[in-house]
Amino acid sequence: MAPPTTPTPRRPFSPLRCIGIILLTTIIIVGLVILILWLAVRPHRPIYFVENGAVHNFNLTTDNRLTADFNFTLKAYNPNKRISISYARVEAQLYFGNEQIAFATWPAAFNQAVRNVTYLPLFLPAKNVTLYGDTTRDFKNERSAGKVDLVIKINARVRFKMGSWRSRYRTLRVICTPTDYYYSSKGFKETKCDTDL
């Protein structure tokens, strides 16, 4: 005759274990919902071009002080089918070499609808800016050769919108390097910009 088996004692109910299971299940469900929404919407970064540019009132003095009005047209394209973009603050800096020579901010916030192309006039005045080191010589040489290599850096606070959903604000960085920049709009070649979000 086999000896009687003793029943395995049941584990007592643990509230911490129950909370852990609920939290893990919630995290998995939320992650799946976010993944499905992401795949359905497929958000894309906006695309930017510098479409044209010109310089007015150019003056470079003998003591290396630059005054000029740099004018560009920035073309911003929102490639998203369902997501619009809201711009809060936009700042732009203009560089020659490693030196910042001009700075500007957009006067007001704006929204960009889905599949929309927005043209943004960019006015960057350089007012009595001192150029250092070899920058003056390089600037004069490039200008006399008919083109100047410039760098436009744009920082914008943006958020994405789809229906009633709003993302948090993020910093969009745009870097444009118009390398074939001439002193008339006829010689300017459209330049695609790099974006980082």
C-alpha cells in the first residue's frame, strides 16, 4: 500500500505579485498600441531646401567689419499624410567658416498642414560684424570668385498633430549649405538641407 501523499501547500496571495503582473500587462499593451499607431501613421521628418538667395547693401571695411543683408527663401515640405506640424519658435543663424555673421528669428508661430509646401522668407542682416583671422581674406577671395560658401543653421521648436493628439515639443535642427551662392538670384542653385529631430 502506497504511503498517503501530502498536498502541496498553496502560495499565499501576494498583492505585490498581482501589481507586478498588472503593470507588465499594461506596459505590453501600451507598447503594442504605440507600435501599431507608429506603423499606421509612419511620421516623416520635414524636408527643407534653400530655393534662392541674394545679398544687398554689402560693405566690408578695411578694419574687417561686415555689413550686409542676406536674403534667402526657405522651402519647407511636410511629407506626412496624416500629421501636421506646429512651429513655435524658429531661430536662424548664418555662418561663414566657423564665424556667425548674422542671426534672426521668425516673428510668429505657424502651422504646416499635411503634404504642404511652405515658403519662408529668411532675412539675415549682418550689422557691423567683426571678422577675425583669415576669415576676411577668405570672404574677399570667394566673393571675387563669384560665389561664397555659407552655412544656415535653423533651430525650431516643433510638435506634431494628428486629430486631437499632440506630441510634446521637440527641437528640429536644419543645416543648409548653399555652396553655389552668387550675388544675384539668377546664379543661385537650389540646395537641399539636412534635418535632425
